[in-house]
Amino acid sequence: MRPFARSRLRSRSGEAVPAVLPGSPDAVEVAGRSVRVADDHVATLAVTGYPAEVGAGWLEPLLAYPGLLDVSLHIEPVLPAVASERLRKQRGRFESSRRSEAARGRLDDPFLEAAAADAADLAGRVARGEARLFRLGVYLTIHAPTIEELADRLTEVRALTASMLLDVVEVTWRQLQGWVTSLPLAFDNLRVRRIVDTDALAASFPFTSPDLPVPTGTGMGVLFGLNLHSPGVVVWDRWAQDNYNAVILARSGAGKSYLAKLDLLRNCYLGVQAFVLDPEDEYLALAHAVGATIIRPGTPGVRINPLDLNPGDGDDALVRRALFMQTFVTVLTCGDSGVGANPGLPPAEAAALDIAVLAAYRAKAITTDPRTWRRPAPLLRDVTKALTGLDDAGRMLAARLHPYVEGSFRGLFDGPTTTTPTGHLVVYAIKDLPDELKPVGTLLILDAIWRTVSTNNPTDGLRRLVLVDEAWRLLSGGLGGQFLFRLAKSARKYAAGLTVVTQDAADVLATSVGRAVVSNAATQVLLRQAPQAIDAVTEAFGLTDGERAFLLSAGRGDALLACGNARIAFHGLADGDLEESLVVTGPPTNS
């Protein structure tokens, strides 16, 4: 037994203080591999070896140990001049070893090469003031009521540290110093230390949180769901990011449309005006519930006039409508692939179309004067009529337009626009649109959305959201992909955000347009991925091995939110049965 000394001490003020502070043990029994303090048996381990690389919160497994374990970190800064000199000497030793091995004709040692490269990089960062060096000592003190239980807990802690790639040793015959070192006295009696840099030291901070930082900025955050690694919720504000775009990628049935509808609905709660391109009628229940404007091209009585003019489109609106008609007629007669894949309309037909479009506007008393743009716009049949009065090229083009004016496909174009796309939510449901008209119908919808978004004044405070579900149809090429590319690049300056929801991630990432849209999305949400696509997704999003494994095994509705350095796993969750019924796709499940 080694009793504590009981001599009288004096404080700096000269007052006598007791030698034994309240709560201190009367004596400590010291053995070779443990210390008994009152009824507590204590053993200390010193960390002598560390993994080559560590991530944030790498000490958390020690804090999660169910037994009583003290983790003590002793940190002492190294002066920059001393650090630079020691690094210089260390680099000299590495270089000497390399030259010695080379002189003997031996192959390069990869471990030596890696160490030399790391030392050179660290020396450069220290010289530039980007990093500092510190002496770090990590000590683990295990407590148990009996010596037998202490031995069991030592075995458990050794196994835990081995799984963390840490080397530990018992401080034999220095257990008293180890116990004192673990006390909050800022005194390192053991001095088993390792030089680390700023990044490694910051990663050693043991108290990290699996939750996102408290949202700040616009106050437009929406609830995504519940954190899978904590009892917290995940609230995300896309409007506070570098841009307002988002991508949601998942395999079929993983819950991507469910999450997209939750995000859409909750943004509508906050006053965001939204436009949805819905290819499978999945958003109709939600649209009906919130009083949205629903436009269903392909159903009887629904028409869209490509010649409509909007006074808010700018002073050159008439000229741009004439140019748009060139694209419109090219898609109508050649298909979506006709734009960019071949010259489109022959020059003679393009010239005739330009003349006929302007003639059709003049026949309705519409000129370049914006005051005339409120008059009823001409129809496609008026343009065709003007074409028949021109040369052979005009009459040839009129004949090609006949099915869309007088024939089987006239239903979409044979009258004025039936529904004005206004309101807090506009849903374009194109499931009923014939496949032959889907390219041109999609073109008209995208054009209408772009005309609305591009006339927005960011200073008005109105935010707009464009959601494109099953975007793989557009990203595969043609004008749809060009629209998404343009919107992804320029939406932010119009206070608008684009949400792209799609499966077939590998196919999307294989195209230049798909990669551009993904790279211009500050908010990226990944749900369960197919094994065939996981390599492409891992490379595109820089996933870790753990994130990759999570996406391969994620349950329905489980997702990974990624934005810059922020990565968090969550489960999308609706608020009550009513909201659940509005966002669920297909029969409800318990997953």
C-alpha cells in the first residue's frame, strides 16, 4: 500500500490547504499490471501504433464500449521551427536509405517511397502554414470491480483496438503513472506519444454527431426523414446551397418517387411554385389534393398551341417564336433525334416555314409591337395554309404537316391552348400522349416551363422548382437532354431549382449530358443501387466503401444524402396517413 502524503500545503495566497483533496482515496495498491484504488481495479493501456489513415470520429468505437473505459488524450504542440527541422532530418534519412538501396541494386521499397512522399507533402504544408504538428498521447484506462473481471475487460478492449488497427501495450510497473495520466490533471506521466498533423488531430476529436449541422440561411429547409444513425431528423435546405438543383438516383422500387413527392409537397408548403413532368401519372393524387393545375396532353379536348405569345417573354418574343417553330416542325416531322443528328429541314423548307409563320402572325394582326401580342395567336393550320400558297418546298412541307392539322394526330394542335400553366403547382401528365407525339409533346411542355422560369425576377422572392421524373427518357439524348442541361446550368440565376429523378444510373452517367446534370446538382440523394451500376455511381459520387455497401443493401426508402462534405443516411418518412397516401406509389408496404 502506498498512502498519499499528508503534509500541509499552501496555496499561492499563503493559505493552508489540505494535502488530501475531497474525494481522493486514502491509499492506492500498486501491482505490476494493475492498480487498486479503493474498491476499483484499474489497468492502463498506451496506444503505440496507429492506422495509416483515419477518418472523422475514428475514436468513437472506444466511447461506445459498454464497460467503464477512460480515454485520455494528451496534446502538445510542436513549434513550427522544430517541426520543420525534424521533417528535414527525417526526409534526409529517407533519401539516404533510398540511395543506399539503389547503390546495392535493390528494388525500390514501396513502404519507404510512400513514407518519403508523405514526409515531403507534410513538410510543404507546414512550410506554407497549412498544417501544424502535435505530440499526441492516447491512453486507455479500464475499470472493473474485481481483478478477474478486469482481465476479461482488458481482453475485450484489446480486441476492440485491434479492429481499429491500433497497437496497444500494457504499461507494466507504471500502472500508477498510467492511472494518474488518465485523471483530468493535464499531466502526462507516461509520455508514450506520436507526432500527428492538424488533420489527424482534428479527426481524433471523439465527440462527433451523425446529424446534419443546424440549418441556417433561407429558412426553407424541408424534412426529408429520420436519421438512420441517431434519433434525430434530417432537415435539408436546398435553397441555401451553391445551386438549387437536386438529383435522386435509385433502382426501380427503391422509393425514389416517394421521396421526390415528399420534397415537392413540402416545398409547396413553403410557397415554392413547382412544375412537374409526370410520365406515368404518379403525381395526380398529390396534384388533386393541393389544387394543382393538371394538364394532360393526349386526352380529348386538351390542346397546346406552339404559336402562343407571352408579353412577358421580352421584346424579341415574336422572333424567338419563329425560331422555335423551326425546332418544333423539325421534331414533328423528323422526330427528336432529327435535331442535331441531321440537318433537319431542308433549307428551302426552312425558308418557306419562316415566311409562313410570320405571315400567319400578320394575318392575326400580330406584329413586333408587344401591344399586339395579347391578341389570339394563329394556329398550326394557319401556318400550313400559308405554306400551301408558297413554292413547291412550302407545299411539300404543308403535306408533311397534314396529319397534324387535318389527320389522325390533329387533336393536340387543332385549337387554342386549353389550359394556361399557372398556379402554385402545375403537373404535366403525359402518360396518355401517343408515342408518336411524345417527342413533340415533351418539347412543347419543356418550352412552356422554360419560358415561365426564364422570365422570373430573382428579386421578387418567388422560388420555382422543376421536377422531371423518369428523366432517363430525356437524358438519353435529343432536345430533352439539352433542356435539362440548360436548366441545370442556368436555373439558379432565375431563383429556380431542377430536380431530376431517374433510375438506370449507369446509363445516365454514361452520357455527357447526364454527367453534366449530376455534377451541377448540389443536392444528391442516392437510394438502393443495382450491383451492375454501383461501380459507376461510386466513381461519380466518390463513395466510400461503407457508403457503397449501404447503397447495395439499403431498404426501401433508405437513402444517402450527399452535399459536398456532408453525408448522412436517412429514411424518408411521410407525416401521417394523409401525406402517406399522397406520396406513395403502388400498394403500401411495411418497409
